Amino acid sequence: MNYSKIVLKHFRNPHNLGKIAKPDGVGEVGNMACGDVMRLYIKVKDDKIEDIKFETYGCAAAIATSSAVTDMAKGKTLDEVLKLDYEQVIKDLGGLPPIKVHCSLLAIDALGEAIYEYLVKNKREIPEDLEIKHQKILTRGRH
């Protein structure tokens, strides 16, 4: 499998790897077909992602996309983060083999689920597109 230099860099030295004690939100998603599982933790302050970490069990692309997504989200407002999509992640990584594109979807989904949990915990309004994404994840199952 041919991965870009950026993907390999994130895979070999992932950024924001680990767990946050007492996170404000946790998103967990997985793909039964490939076995990838992602758990993403966020800390929110003044409506911005103050800290973000992940634990991913999966292939090089799954780890690289998790690392890239955390880099892309850190320090941004929740509104900015909710606008991130898988195409941006793929571009940021210098491309992914077509068979590995689903990994970028998992990373974006995990981030959305963490924000969803944060908004629910804090009794805040859930944007309609986030609610739709959340319902789709529930329908197909987290794993």
C-alpha cells in the first residue's frame, strides 16, 4: 500500500495520542469490516477545543487520520471544527489510497460524536447536521 510521506509521518509519530482525564466529550466509533476503532477525547474552554487526544486501534491510515484530525481541531471553535470534513483530512494528509478513505470518515465521525456528547452534557443546542450525523452513526452502530 502506498501512503504519502505525511501519512507515514503521522503514523510513526502520532500527535495528541492518549487519553484526557475527565474529558468534556468522548466520541467512539468503529468499523466492523476493517476492525478500526477510534476513541477521541475533547476539553472545551470558551467554546474552543482546548485539548484533544485520541486512542485508535487500527491500520496506519486510521492512526494517521486520527492524528491529523486532532491537529486540525485543536484551538478552533466548535463551529469551525464542525465544518471539517473527510476531504479536508485526505488533502491534509497528501491523499489516501481509495480503500483507506473510510478511515478519514471514522476520524471525522469520532470528533463529531465527542462534540455531540459535550453539547448534550451542557444542555446546548445540537446543530441539525450534527444530529443527522449522530443518528446515522447510531443506525449503523458505533462498531
